[in-house]
Amino acid sequence: MSKEVTEEGQSRKDYVDPPPAPLVDINELKLWSFYRALFAEFIATLLFLYVTIATVIGHKKQHDACNGVGLLGIAWSFGGMIFILVYCTAAAAYHQYILRAAAIKALGSFRSNPTN
């Protein structure tokens, strides 16, 4: 651990906590990236619901167990749609958040640790 101990035996942090971020930032409403992310989320949710509900309706309307998607097909449609939509919309909706998280993780993992 890289915490310093004062003479009184109390530990002192070797870093400074950033101030808390505001819950709603009015300046973000003026950015194009906010509306692009909102549009991407809307389209992704619409496609997800359309494909998965259509698969379930198709399963309910099948007459024979051998000529439909089955329960495994429903599971694959849900999982596949989540994978595809996250892959397609991540650049538009979460690009700035992924970069921030990766930068914070990188800074945390490359900190010097004098005890090791």
C-alpha cells in the first residue's frame, strides 16, 4: 500500500479526491454529441424491441416444434441483438464515457507503488 502514516497513527491518502460531478449539466444540452447519443439509444432500443418481440411472436404462432426458432432461438435473438446493438452504437453513444473510464483505469494501474 502506498498510504503514508502520520505520527498520530492516522493514515493520510496519497491522492486527492476530485469534486463530485453535477447530476445534470445544462451545458451538455447544447452539445451535438448529446443528441447524437440520444438518437443512437432510441434507434437501438427500437431495433432491439422489434427483433426480439417479432421472434417471440413467431415462436408463439408456430404449429410444429421442428419448423420454428424454439426457445434457444429466442435466447439467441436477445443475446445477438444486445451484442450487435452495443457494438454498433457504442461509438456514437458511449465514446466519451469509454475513453474516460479507460483513462482513469490506466492512470490507476500505472501508479507507483513503493512497497512492491
